[in-house]
Amino acid sequence: MATLLHVKYYNYDKWEMEEYARKKREAEEATASKDGGSGGSGGDGGDVALDELCHKEEMAEREKKQRLEQTAVEKRDKMKHQAQLHHQMAMAYKTGDEETRKWLQKRLDPEAIVKR
């Protein structure tokens, strides 16, 4: 028997926007009931500022997450490239291509990488 995933995992961006709208609506309802339904913009200015602050924090969090994902992708690509160079060096060694092997060995030397 399999457990179904939460709805948010099927389309996370859509769920996040709906959740933001729901929280905003709930905050407005709470403010309206707190103010007693009185007209005027006395309490609305604070709510708008709070909503903007929350939205900015969410956007900053999302941007941070995207940067981390991008960094992970870049690291993975570098590791793949390094593995490819190791393979090329092994093939150069097997075929007797000393010039290519030395060049690849020099390039893959950890001390040389640190100096770059």
C-alpha cells in the first residue's frame, strides 16, 4: 500500500502561492474581526507592511535555496568533468600517449589546482 504525497509536492510553486494567499486572507479576516469591522485604513497599513515583509523573507529564502541548488549543480558538473579527465588519463596511459597523460596528470594534480 503506497502513501500519496502531499498536494504541494505535485506543483510546489502553485501550492506556495495559494498558501501565501490563504495566509494573507486569514490575516485580513483576523484584523477585520479585531477591529470590529470598522472602516478606515488604520490597521491596514500595518498588515500590508507585514505582508510585504513576509513576502520579502519568503523570496529571500527561495533565492537562497536556488543558489544552494545551483552550487550543488556546479559541484556535480565539476566532479563529472574531473572523472572524465581521470578516464582520459587512464586511456592515454593504456595507449602509451605520454604527452597527453602528463598534461592530464599535471592538470589533475591537487596542488596545481589550489594554485590556480
